[in-house]
Amino acid sequence: MAELIPTQPDPGHEDDHHHGEQSFVSKYLLSTDHKVIAMQYMFTGMAMALIGGFMAYAFRMQLAFPGMDVPFFGIVTPANYVALVTNHGAIMIFWVAMPVLIAAFGNYLIPLMVGCDDMVFPKINRLSYQVFLVSAIVLLSSFFVEGGGFGGAWTTYPPLSAKAEYNLTPLGSSLFIGAVGIEFIAFLLGGINFITTAMNSRAPGMKLYDIPMVIWMIVIASILFMVSVGPLLAGAIMLIFDQQLHTAFYDPNRGGDPVLWQHLFWFFGHPEVYVVLLPAVGITAEIITVFSRKKLFAYRTVLNTAIGTGVLSFCVWAHHQFISGIDPRMANVFTLTTLLISIPIAEMMFVYIATLYGGAIRLTTPMLWALAFIFEFLIGGVTGIFLGASGADIYMHDTYFVLAHFHYTFFPIAIIGTYAGVTYWFPKMFGKMMSDRLGKLHFWGTIIPFNFIFIPLFFLGAGGQHRRIYDFQNFPALAGEGMQDLRILATVSLVVMLGFQVVFFYNFIISLMRGEKAGKNPWKANTLEWTAESPPPHGNWKVLPTVYRGPYEYSVPGREKDYWPQDEPN
Amino acid sequence: MIQSYLAQGSTYAGDIDFLFDMIFWIVGVWFLISSGVFFWLVFKFRVSGNEGTAQYITGEEKSQKRWITIPHLLVLVCDVFIIWGAVRVWYDIKQHLPEPDREVRVITQQWAWTFVHPGQDGNFDTADDIHTVNELRLEKDAVYHYHLTSNDVMHDFSVPVFRLKQDAIPGRVITGWFTPTLLGEFDIQCAEICGIGHGLMPARLVVESAADHAAWMTEQSPVKFAAVAPQVGEN
């Protein structure tokens, strides 16, 4: 495994290799530098997160105070409401979690952590971001066309999504599907780069089991994405044909089958959960090892569970369709496979908890985020069991219980995982330390309200309240007084949480301007990115590093220092 | 647990609630143990500043891996119990179809419900069919078959008090069953997003005694008002 291609400059890269003067445009907008592209992805993702968060604010205000004139938005009409919940979901998954966790961290970390000067295909990498940016613009433009944004849920089930007479958004629905399709092309381009770079451009000496866990996770996630996305892209093209050319792929009156879409969608949709989960799990592995000064417990087991989860994730998709009219016998098979996923995921959690044993745990801001990821994701994991069990899902399906469950998975992944990664690698990215005090304020100001948003929703779900309902006052038996109080609690907590995000942006900017200089390796970590300058220059290192050992050799007995960088000969 | 929010209104509501409680206790214990160990470790091994030394544990040796593999096997055992419980309840509600006392058609559309009772003669598509819009009247303790269809997009016939949920798919007739066991008025929701009126698609469920129901059927028959009654093929 050690035969590698260390420092060959690749042809597409040469013209950018002069470290001389570059104009602003070529340095920041048209750069092929993996770090700049990572920042482009990250800032675009954060901007989309603000838009998605604002949407959540608008529809949660409507839920808590029906008919209210929402500040900064206005009256939320039923058409606004469905468009908001639809686009909130799509944005948070496809335009926040994917670009930040996979694309931004993947781009930034892979070359730096495997010890090469850039991605293998820098121009494809640049193209990937440009395509992604187009997809984001297409999506946002759907709000300004006639009929407004699409409002048929992010799952876009036909016939609702297929016919303008049903969804009343003749252009919005096609722009929505089109944007998702374009975005997938961007990540296919990115995925090629991630896998190839991690496999072919590792520093001399870096064996497969010396690859830092976060890189493995991003590679496995990219493979999962590339394998699963094909059926959905085909399905999306058929859906656009149905919308604009009036074909009948999903039209039951003319021989089509609307349930076909659900299979294509969820065959992609469920692996997608793990596509975004795995990078967050990897980020957590890097952080808990550094800040507990411990070797990762059973490295190979973690890797195997990730691969196991990935393989199993292709066999569980119909648990989203238990009650959607599939053959009832099929539900038994998918209950079995779904519950089996608890095996690798539980093992992964156990391994992380075991890693803490015997550590010297430093509760810095990134460590708090990483620990919060483990704890909050645990809640998301155990509540999933209720829904994977077909019998219980008959009742829980499409209730707020489902919503609370997947927010307890996606919030730790997309938000906690991102904050963990950003606070941990900020010194490397910008050469400055972030304020720990402000970081902790932001941490508690996010985590506490987060739980107060979603724990009440578990109760609403157990009480039989369904998602995507515009106004519960239409359901007198379900919308009791206590239930409305829970909704108000969730909404108020959301507003508090959104407010605390200001602290993060303030901390970000103030640290950029006045932060303490970070130096190369402020956290005393082992992985290769900490041997480069902070921030690393174009090309990353003057002399590319050589690797002598695995990434988690902390507190090795008999050594003076409690860390042992991968590139130190002894 | 669910019954403290919502009464059990059908014969199988109790089974679903029992399954829910069983899963709750199993995963609850796991959650408490893992989060307890997690917090205990964080507090026990916490250091201030940059002091303290950590132990070197690879986790690759058998004696260390035991801490993972044993809980892991226990999770597997719990999974078996949960799968068994889930499949049992699922079979009873969705796979198996008891002989009906009565039948009712549930026709969904954007954004209303039409319920069709076969009337006195017990046959659909005859002159004495009773159509109601956004109100379903049922007889207590009768085994019902429902025949669920949709005229336009996906909808979902959800009766929380029965613990029943089933998607309606245009082009298909889906048959299932329930037996109401509780007198009173309840909500029916659409649980599958069906366009901008999705949240404004409520219906009332009225469960009445056999005598009241018979009186209502007589009063309603022959049909007094023409409801939206599209012709959907019965299979």
C-alpha cells in the first residue's frame, strides 16, 4: 500500500503554481486552490444556512401564533407555508449540510491531511463549485417566478410535484427539481476529486490505516453519494419531463406509477443521511482524540462500522414508505434491515465513548461541540428505533415525532458538526485563534435552545400531530391548550437560538481581525495539516511531508511530549 | 404513553401503544446507560488547562474490545425483541384482513374527504349509497373494511385515535381494516402533503352506538344531497 505518487505536479495545475501576484478575481473567485474552493463552499453554505434558518423562523412563527404578521416576513399564507417548509428542508440538506460537511471540509482537509499540494483535478474542483453556485441561484430564483417557490415537500412526491394544476407552481417546481439535479452534478465532480486524491496522492509512508478518520469518512461518504445518486438523477429527469413535456412516467391515469418516484428518491435519500453523517463523525473523531490526548479506540473497528453502515444504508430505503401503499410484506424485510443499522451505529457511539476513558479531557470550544455531537446524536439514534419498527411507524409516521427525530440527527450533523469543525480548524484556516469565551457562550446559547425546540416536538408527535399542517386550529381534538404551549415554547427557543448565532459571526470576525496568532500547531495535534503554516500557502508545503505513523499516537508511554506528529521520524 | 395524550379508539390501538412503550423502555435504558457513562467519563477525566496525562489504549486488544463487543451483542438481542414486536403488530394491522361487518369507501381529493357507505343493501354503487363530505360516521364495535382511493395526488387517511395511517394513491384502491371501540367525536387528518390546502383538510370522525348509527343511516337514505362522488373502480 505504500507505493504512492508523492509530489508529481499535475499538468492542469502548473499555471497556478506561481506564487506571485494574483488579482482578486483569480485569487478568490477563479482559484483552483483547494483551500479557496473550500472557503467558497463554506461561505456559500453558511449564507444558505441563514436563508434556511430564516425560513424556519417564518413558519414556526405561524405555527405558534397562527395568522400573525411575522416581523421581517409578513403574513404567512398557506402557499407561503408549504413553500417555506419545502425549501427549508431542501436547503438545509442539499445546500448547507452537503456543501459544508462534504465539499468545504473535504476540499480543505483532504490535501492537507494526506500531505499533498492540491486536489488531483483542480480545474474539475473549481468547476464543481461553479456548478454548485448555479444550483443555489436556480433554487433561490424559484421564489421569484410566477406562482412562487415549490411547496410539495423536499421529497417532491408526484403527482403533486408533477402537475402544475396540483401544485400551482408551474415554474417553481421545475426550478426546484432542476436545482437539485444541478447540485448533484457539482457533488459528483467533487466526489471524483475526493476519492482520487485520498487514494492516489497520499504522502510517502501513509498507509491506508494511517489515514485520519475524517478523510476516510469523507471518502466513504463520497462513494455512497456517487453510487446512490444515479437512480435519483434519472428519476428527477423523468419528473421534469412529466412537468414540462407532460409525459406520464408518474401519472397513474396514463400508465405511470407515482410510487416509483418514492423508491428512486429514498434509494438515494436514505444513504444521503449517512453521506452527511459520516463526515461529521469523522470531524468528531479528530477532535475528541486531540482534546482527550488519547488514541482513537479501535481505529479499524470505526472504519469497519462506517463501511458497514454504508453498505446497509442501501437496504433500508423503504422504511420511509411503510404506509405508502407498498406490499405490506415488504415492510417486514425493511424493519429487519433498518434495525440492523443500529448495530454499526451503536458500535460507533460506544467506540467514541470508550475513547474518552483514561483521557486528559480539555473542554475547549471544539471539544464541547464534539461531545455535544455524540450526546445529541445519541438521542437522534435511539428515537429512530421507534420509526424503523414498522408496527409503531403506522402511528408515528409523518408526525412531529419523525420531525424531531431527524432534527436530532441532522442538527448534530449539519450544525454541531460544522461548528465543531470550524472552531477546531479555524486557527489553521485563518492563522488566528478564536475567542474561547465567546465560543462557549455561543455553544451554550445554541445547544440549550436547540433541545427546547425539538424535545417539545416529540410530545406533539406522540400526541398524534402531523407535520406540514398550516394551522392546528382546524383540528379541535388534537390542538389542545397544552399542545399550543409546546409549539410556542419551540418557536421561542428557535428565536433565541437564531439570536445566539450573532455571537458566532461576531466571534468569527473579531477573531479574524484581532485574534491571537495561532502558530502552526496550537492544539498539539498529530495530523499533517498542523505541520503546514497557518494559513497554509498555495501549494501547502515547501517540502511535502513524509509519514511515519498513524494519526492518533497521543500520550505514547516513554515519550516526553504527549503527541507524536505523523511526519516526525521518531 | 401515547394513551395519556390520545384515547385508544380501536381494537389495535392498544397493541401499537404497547409496542411504543416496549421500545421506549428498551431504548430508554440504553440511552440512560450510554449517556450516563458518557457524562461520567467526561467529568472523571476532565482536566483544567493543559495538565494531566492520558493513558495509551489502542482498543485493538481483546480485553479492551470486550467493552464494545458485549454491549454490542446486547443491542442485537434488543433488536430481535423489537423486530418481533414490530412485525407482530404490523401483521395484525396491515397484512391480515379480518372478515368485515361493514364497509366504507374513503375518497380523497384536494382538499376534501368523501366517505361512502353502501346503505341498507350492503352494496356500493347503488341508489341508496350514503355520501358524506368531511364527516365519517361509524358504528362502534363493528369490523370495518375501508377502501381508500385518491382522485388527484397522494393523500393519507390518518385517524390518530385509531392509530391508523394509510397513504391514498391515485390509481389504486387500498383496502384495510379497523374496529372503532370508543364513542365520541375525533379528528381525521391528511398526513401526506397534498398541496397548499394540506393543512386545511380536516374531517370529523363520529363513532356512535349501533342503534344511533342505524337511525342515522335510515335518516340519510335515500341520498339527500349530491356529494362529490367520482366513479372509482372497485377491485
